Amino acid sequence: MTASTTRVSVTLPRSGRLENYELGEPGLWRKPSAPLTSRVAYAAAHVVPRALAPNVPGAPADLDWDTTLAYRHELWSYGLGVADAMDTAQRGMGLDWTTTAELIRRSSAEAAAVGGSIACGAGTDQLDPTDLAHLSTGKYGLAVVLDAYREQIDVVRSAGAKVILMASRALAQVATSPEDYLTVYRTLLSEIDQPVILHWLGTMFDPALQGYWGSEEIPVATKVFTDLIESHSEKIDGVKVSLLDATHEVSLRRALPDGVRLYTGDDFNYPELIVGDHEGFSDALLGVFAGIYPAASCALQELDAGNIDRARQILDATRELGRHIFMVPTYFYKTGIAFLSWLNGKQPGFAMVGGLTSGRSVEHLAELFVLADKAGLLSDPPIAAHRMRLYLELNGITS
């Protein structure tokens, strides 16, 4: 879009009434000419279903593999690593284990072909949810959880990806004490042959993880978590913490053993956590990076060049969009990521496995459209405006 081009406008529902909104110009984002070095950064990528798949609650996931993998190539082209088979990919919210295993294999093969960095989630979600209520506590229940973890770790390792040990709903259900958590994680860390990333996911992302690490009190849970890290630091590349609490993250980061990274999972406060201060910084493993990846890449490029203020300015300009995408109920943030992908022409339709397109309201997605435009993250405003009008008309809103 040039200065002489007529500006594109859309009539949007905002604050209960229709308003005309005029779009700005996309950001002048550039791809890196060399690998990013100042921070390790992964974008947790979403998945795109096949257009003619059922895509309804309870149906097995049926992915559009070409489009799903093309999105990962897009992330790699901006110098970011891909964190795959994570909660952004709808683990536990529509993506079944059979399809997840195939996603891990395919994405890892694509990463190897282009030299892209990839880490994949290993959890326990192949356990039938209907059986979890009957899964006994004690040694038997822990053994079932361990075997499920082992199966998924083997898939990730055999695919050639870094392992992310995801938080387990099954473990949260069968564990009766902090020691039960330590037993499972110590066993897995003793068996694995490479450093892994530990994942602590807060209840705002998954309510089924209440009391993870054996306590609902965050300071108590943190002590269990740090004890594990300190005793097995040689097997831990880093920890991803998604509690949306910047103060807690900074305190944890400063307490980590040398060589263990803190991968921020804070989709609210990532600008200051990634830029850091005189005492350190967080690396990144973020769902929001799947939506703001052109800006995130440019910010990291500025950090590489020593332009700290410019990096912070770029990330700050995306903050309002990130907070909107991840607003309560936070676990529906995937809907916003997929909608932004569709607006930007990265997938043929606004569709998600498990029917999750209904996770956000029309007004929420209209505001997302505005905030993405203000952040310069609508790559082709005429196309984005056309798709926004189609979505509004489909939902009975016409100007």
C-alpha cells in the first residue's frame, strides 16, 4: 500500500454499535539475513484442519498437512524455532494423540530439511479421558503416567526433535503429594539421553492442572519445581513457565542453576521479560509468537544488533494485541491465532479442529482485527478487510 492508495475501511461491531474503521499500512517487517543469536525463541504453532473434514467437537483431527506445515516454514523463514504439538496446537482441545504423533514426525522432517529448530511436546494425552476418573492413585497410577510419557518421548526423540515435557492432566489427577511429581519427573530425566525443556502450564491455560507440583500455593509449588531442577540441571535445557506473572518469572529466572534457560511463556508480559534488565533476560517459547512472528523476529534482530530500545518498542507495540488474544478465558487464545492466520491468507478458511472457532465472540475477533492492524500485523490490508467482511456477513452483521 502506498501513500496514494485509497485507504481500506471496514464497518465493525465495537462496544455494541457499528463503527467505520480505516486500516493503516502493514509493518515493514524484514526476515533475518543470519541466525538469531541473542535469544533462543520458539513460536508455538497452531494447526489447520482440512476444509472438508468434520471439524466438530469430538471428531478426530483431520489436518490440512500442506497448509499446517507451510505455516511452520513461514516461522522458520523469520528465524524462529517452532515449538510443535503444544497447547497452541490444541493438545487436549481437539488434537488427538494419533494425529499429534503424525504432526511431530512431519514437522520434524520438515525442520531437518531446511535446518529449522524444532522442539515438540511429550505428554500423556493418549490416555483415554474417560478412564482417568478410574485411574488409581499410588504406584499403579504413577506407573501408567510414566509409560504414557515414555511412549510420547520416544516419538519425539525418534523424530529428531528436542523434547518438551508437558504438564500432564493425568499426573495432576493421580498424584497425591509433591513427591509423586518428583518421582515421575526424576524417573523420566534419569532415562532420557538429552536435555529437555520442562513445561509448567498455569490453570488459566488448563484448569485441569490445578495444584500442579503438589500444591495450589505457587511459592510451595515453585520450591518443588526448583528442587527438581537443581538436582537434575544437567538434563534440563530450560523451563517454560506459563503463569502470566512477570514478578514470579523474574524471581525464578534468577534462582535457576547456571546453564538452565527460562523460556518465558508469559503472553502478557513478554516484552520486558525478553528484553530483560542488567541481571538477565528470558528466552521465549510463546503462543503469541505464532501470531506476531514478523514483529517478534524484527525485535530479536534489533537485540542482536544491540538496539535494545528499538527491540522493546517493537514488542511493546504488539502487547495490546497479545493481551487481547489471551484474555480470559485464556485457553481460547488458539481461536485468535487461527483467525489472524486466516486474515493474513495463511489458511483457506477460518476453521479449527474440534469446532474451536466458536471459542471467541464476533466483537472479540473484530477487536483483534483492529489491534492487529494497529500493530502492523495485517500483511495485506485489502485481503484482510475482505475476509473480515465475509466473517461479519456470515454472522449476520452487514453495514
